[in-house]
Amino acid sequence: MKKAKSEEVDLLYKSSEKKKNKRKEKGAGTKKPATKTQKKSKVEGNQEGSFNFDEEIVIGVNQNEDKSKKNKKKNKNDKNDSTKTQKKPKKKSKNVTVAKYCILFMIIIGAGIAFFLSPIFEIKKITVINNNKLSSDEIISLSGISLDNNMFKIRTKQAIKSIKENPYVESVEIKRILPSEIEINVNERYATFMIEYGNGVIYLNNQGYMLEASEQRIAAPVVTGLSTPTDDFNPGNRLCKEDLIKLETVLKIMDTANSYEIGTLISQISIADKNNFTLFLEGEKKTVYLGNASNINTRIMYLKEILEREKGIESEIFINGDINKDDVYTREKV
């Protein structure tokens, strides 16, 4: 009986093992759904087994060039990063140096201002040179410069402008002579002619500037026959352009007459007719017609000979023709 039971047990055990083996064979043929852990492992497996460009060979693509480009970009980025890190301290150093120079510059300016405004540079002496007609006091008064003022506070341009308001002053130069002197250098105009105006005269220089109205006559010729309106006969004004052109001829006449030592005999010159300048020699009682004053040297030479020959005779002298063709002649006044 015991043997029969044991054989039955063995048969049952073998049949159970056969069933298990059959199940395993069936499971190998059919796929079971993957679990979450299996899916994760598959994804990781796919990522590990996916296409790697660096590890695979692709026709038409040079892997070395791509790598070199990537390396160059990395190197450039590294250089840019390094230069950026190097430039930052330079900017800071530049700002520091600029600030230092600005502070130093301001200190120098402040020290300079304090130095120049010190009492050392207070004006103790004002000197005027090359003045003849105007006195030194007149020029100093016109300048507005006074003693005990700081010499660097005076406005030289304004002082020069004020001095030149006097018609006798042609030009001015003002110098600061350290530590405490001012020098005013004046170039004056001189009266060389006169213009009759009312009961007096106006002094005129050789540039046509009217200098001064006076009742006192000076040793200079009177110019008549002007085109300049009498309303403009004021000191500081100048003759009109037409009269200035004629005045140039008058200056040539006077220079030549002076060279022949008869200039002081001319008391009046008429410029009314530019083709016939007329001289009046009051002391010699003679009137001289010079024409347009061409060949002035020859005409004045003839005039001197006539004056020596007919001294004291009241007459008119005609030297206004063509000096090369026409004769020079005189006509006595009756």
C-alpha cells in the first residue's frame, strides 16, 4: 500500500513539473506587457543605443572640421571671457587716473588764481609813451585804469576802445609789466591840413580823419572844394570816398613841393576839379593851376623857377597843359 501511495505522489509531482515546463514554453512564445521598470530600462537602453554623431561615420560630413570649429568657438569664447575679465580693472584704473588729473588741474588753477589776485599785482605805476598831442593824464583817464587795482582784473580791450574814441589816437597797445606796472603805448594822428567850417577850422590828417574843431589856425594848407557834406564835419569822422581819392593827389603835390622847399608857401589847395588842382600862395600873391597833377615833379620844378623869377608879383601861373607840348606861362593880375 505504501509503495502504491509513493508512486502516486511521484506521478503527481512529475505531472506538476510537466505543466510548469509547458507554461514556460508558452511564455517564451508570447510577449507579456512590460512593467514600468522594464519601460524605464528600455528607454535608457534606447538612449544608450541611439545614433551618436561623434561615434558614427557619415559620408559628406567631416567630423574633424566640425570638431575644429567647435574648438575654435570655445577658444574664442574663452578669449572673450579672458579679455573681459582683463578690461574691467583697466577701466577702473583709467577712471582713477582721470580723477587724479582733474583734482590736480583744479588745484593748479586755484593756486594760480590765488597767486594772480594777490596784493603783489596791484597797480602802482601807469606809464604812457609816444604821446605828443594828448597828455598822459588824458590818456589814463580815457583808459579807465586806476592805481591800486589788480592788473589782471583790467580789461585791456575795453581800455583800448575807450582811448581810441579820441580822434587823435590811431592805435593803442597796453602791456602789463610785472609785478605792478601798466604801460600804454599810443600812436597819434597829426594834423596836416585844415577844413574851413563856420568861424573856425577843423584839423584834418593825411588819412582824411577830422581831428578837432578849433578857432585857431595851424601852419598847414586849407583844403577847399570838398564833396563831403558839411553835416559830416565833426571830429572823428572821415572824408567821403571821392575826397579821399583826391587827397592822395594832394599828398603827392605837398611831398614834391616840400622836396623843392616851397611847400610852406602853399596856403590853400582846391580839389573842386580833379582835372585842375589849384594852389594858392597867399604870401607870394599867386594862384597856380596844376591841371590833373600828372608829371607833378616837372610841374613843381617849373613853379619854383617862376617863383624865383617873379618874386613879389601878383599873378596867375598856368602849368595845367600838356607839359611836353604846351608852354608854361604867367599872367599878371591888374
